[in-house]
Amino acid sequence: MALLAFPAALWAQSSASNPAIYVQALSALQKGEVEVAEKLLQDVVQQYPEWAGAWLDLSLIAFRKGQYAQSEEFLLVLEQRFSPLPEGVQIAVQQLRLQLAAHLKPTPSLAANWVDQFRQNVRHQTAVTLGAGYDNNVNAGLRFNTITLTLPDRNVELTLAPNNKPMSASFVRVGAVHQAKVSLPEVDVSFQMQAQARSYNGLPQYGNLELVPQVSLEGAAWGAVTLGMQAISLNHALTYKAPILRWQKEQALPMCKLQHQVQLENRQYAVATHLNSHWSAYKPMLQCERADQKLGVYVQSARESAASEARPGQNTNSVMLGMQHEWLNPMGLQGHRLQLRAEVQKSLDTAGYSYLLDNGNPRRLQNKLALVNWSAPLYGQNDWRWGIGLQSNRQWSNLAVFSQRNFSLESSIWRGW
């Protein structure tokens, strides 16, 4: 109480006469009756707003009660209305400001609060992959020696150049994925960057880099909306990019769940702009899980619309049927995983690709893909994993130049954080 009473008494000594109510307030302060004194001082500043000592006493009382912002306000009123202050009062004000500085901190803005909340709730996940393998058809070459052109009066056979034949090579691959996810009221926000680079031994012109950045907003009521971009460079030059918009929502069923997915892409080819197109697809997937198995069956209906009148075949409609199955701890091997995936897709153009091929009939495609992958902990640890995968793809078409086969074998190690 000495701290409270001293400056006020010092101010009172500088005044010829004090209002009776102010004298009562000082008396209450000396007796330790802080609440009574505060009420009397509030009456003083209302009846005698020019009475500076009351403002200082109110500031001191607010400080003692832990109301630091209000104490600062009283000091501001004192300094603005009664400058210059007597020397003894000025010293008391400076001492009080030093003590207030230890308690007053800048009030964070709404944006700062949001950033603070974001930092506290964000969760990061990272995975890196190192792989080495073999590809028997790096350049998607043709497995025949000649191509037949259909002329009005005869057929002409052209010999394929060597660089149009399949080229096989070993490769190394480096991949990384990083995701940051933050949970906010009513919505989860995810930021993800996926990157992978592949280099072929003896075929540097086919080395490629793929980047897929994306951001997603997910809510329980409306599912997840993702905006992303796929960009691919070939031999250090950007050759393909496609902005992606995707909506995905899961529906719970008695024993499984049904996932709906709609995806839109704007496919752009830097070195062949006549191939540019707008791609859209709807893909429902039925997913069922047991303790040691996961099964997914899906159907995808897609349409690729020409963005240019020069696009060969104009629009392409396709239907794909797929299945993926995963076994956890197969054959009782703890920590091991076996994954199988198979897809069959049929596509049909809406216009003839070229009158020189199959008499100008629209292109028909049939793709068959099979993938098997086995993975296990590396050296008995869970952090690093080892895997080996085999992928085979076969494409048939009524236009021979689109018929090809490909398989690749890869062994990889990866770790997630």
C-alpha cells in the first residue's frame, strides 16, 4: 500500500487544497481499503476531471489488481491532460511504466492468431525413395519392322527407323513426398509436394523429372477438394503440364466404404500443342478391409476432349475396370506386404486418326496393366523398408503404330518420417 499512497500524497502536497472526496479516498488507501478508495477516486475524476492526482491513483490501483491495460490507459490520460508533470510524479509514472512493461505484451492480430494456431496444429509427413531397375521399352518403341500406309490404289510399307524400335536400359529413380496437414474448425487443410527423377543408363535424352504440388481442403460434409499441377520435364526441358481439380468423398457401407472421385485435367504438351486436351473422369471405388487384407474394385469412365481442331482422333472416350489387393503379413511374415493391381481399359476415338491408317477408321485401344510389389522391413527395422516390384503393360490398337508392350522391374528402399 505504500507504493499506492506515496505518489498520491506527493501530488497532494503540491496542491493548495484537496476536494473532500479526494481526501476520503487517500484515507481509504492508507487504511488498505482499496475497493472503497477506487470507487471514491472514480467519483473524483467525474466531479473534478482536472484533478490529476486521482488519475495516477487509479492507475496504481489497477496495477495492483492486475488490470495492466487499464493501468496504462489511466497513465495516458494523466500524461496527455497534465503535461508537464511535477518532477516527483514524473518519477512515479516512470517507475510504474517499467513495471507495466514486464506485463504488457502486444496483442496479436487476428492473422497472427491464425498463424499461431496453424503452427501448433500442423502435422508433417515425409517419405523418400531410392530405386534401381530395368525397363525393356524406354522410348515406347514399336515391336515390328515396317508400317503399312493405306493409299487409294495400293498399300505402301515403310521401314521403321532404328530409334523407333524399343530401347531397353537400366535406370535409377529418386522420389520424395512431403505433406503438411493442419486441422482447423470444420476443415482440414493439406499441402503436398511430390517429386521424382529418373535417369536411364546410356539414354540421357529420356531422363525425366516429375513434380506434383497440390493443396486440399477436406470437410466431413462435402468431402475433399484438391487443386494441383502435374509437370514433367524430359531431358531438362518442360514437355507436359496439367492443372488438376479433384473432388473426392467417401460413403460408409455396412462392411465396406464407397469412394466417389471426380477429376478434371487440362493437359498441355509443350512440344506438340496440337495434342492439348481437356480430360475428365468419374471413378467410384469400393474398398473393403479386414485385419490382414485390403481390397479395392473400381470403374472409371473418362473423356478426353480436343483443345485443338488438329488433335488426331479428336475426342477419346474410355472405360477402365481395375482391382487392387493388399495382403498384410503374407504367409505369416511380420511386417511384410504383398500388393497386386490389375487394370483393363478400352478407348475409342470419335474421328479417324488418319486416312492412311486402317482406311481412316477411328482408333481403338485396349490396355492391360498388371503390377505386383513385395515389401518388407530393411534389416528388421520399421523405419527403412525394402521392396521389389514388377509392372507389365500391353497396349493393342487397330492402328499398328499404337500397339506396344512394356515391362519394368525395380528394387527400392524408402523411409517415412
